[in-house]
Amino acid sequence: MTEAPTPEDLGAHVDRAAKLIGLPILPEHRAGVIQAMAVITAAAMLVMDFPLPDDVEAAPVFEP
């Protein structure tokens, strides 16, 4: 399993990403943004850590 980022890592990521896209984050909202990023990261880790067989291929066209 991939190691979860620390709150400091998430905070640094939020700060860099906000600066990169020109998104101002007010100081009073920063903790909530970092908390949301932690939830999103945890969900992404579940998907990325899911084992797939070596013979799985991506579908050429998505058909729901």
C-alpha cells in the first residue's frame, strides 16, 4: 500500500497548486481545503492500490 502523505505534504501541495492556477485561498479556508484534499487523496489511494492482473487491457472506447 502506498504511504499516505502527511498533513504538511498536503498543505504544501495545496499551496503550490493554488499558486500555479492563481486560486486565492483565504487563511480561514486553508485548513478545510487541506482536509478535503486528504479525503480525495485517501479515495485515490484506494483506487491506485487496487491490484489488477497483468493481462488487463484498457477498453478502446468507454461504453456505459
